[in-house]
Amino acid sequence: MAGAMRYILPNITELIMLASDDDILGQAEAWANAGKGVALATVIETWGSAPRPVGSHLAIAEDGHFLGSVSGGCVEGDVVTEAMDCISDGKPRVLEFGVADETAWRAGLSCGGRIRVYVERIG
């Protein structure tokens, strides 16, 4: 894939960030049509300097594959973990990430902004 960036994260198969939301949504649909549990994470709000705009997507399959980006790599690991729980229990969630003193040692955004991400099971 031209222009793709790949990251390998612990306990997670692979993250591929692509420029096209059509690719991300198409892959989510393909996983669901193949009978896999799938969650879709969508950036629903940003404040300050945020790495990805509102509407950015990350699709996650129950087998650990995922495609897209909600933060350029800053919080994808936490989002994938929550998405796996969402696939299992079917309950949507709203996640918020930012930089604060009490969260300095947890996942956060190094850019200094904040994002809210809606995670839902699809398919």
C-alpha cells in the first residue's frame, strides 16, 4: 500500500494508517461480512492541537487486526483494547484522551490537545 505507515504494538497484530476513510470503512465491512466481530472508533470531538480531525476512523477486528488512525499512534493501543471489550459486550463507549499531570504516565496525546472517540460494534 503506497503511503501506508505500519506499527507493531505489543499483543496487537498490526496497525496500518491510511489516508482514505473509504479504505478503512471498506475493510471494516469486509471483516463484518466475513463473520468477524468488528468495532469502529471515530473521533467525535477535538480540542486544541489534535493529531487527527473529527471523523477520523480506526476499524478493529476481533482477531486483532486494525486499520486507520484516531491519533496518529498516540492512543491507538488503548482504543484497540476498549474496542475488543466493545466487540465482546456490544456496549458502545466514549473515550477521552489528553495531556494532564495525572495522566502523564498513561496513554495521552503528546501534542497537548484532547480528543473524544466513540467506539461501537458494527456488523
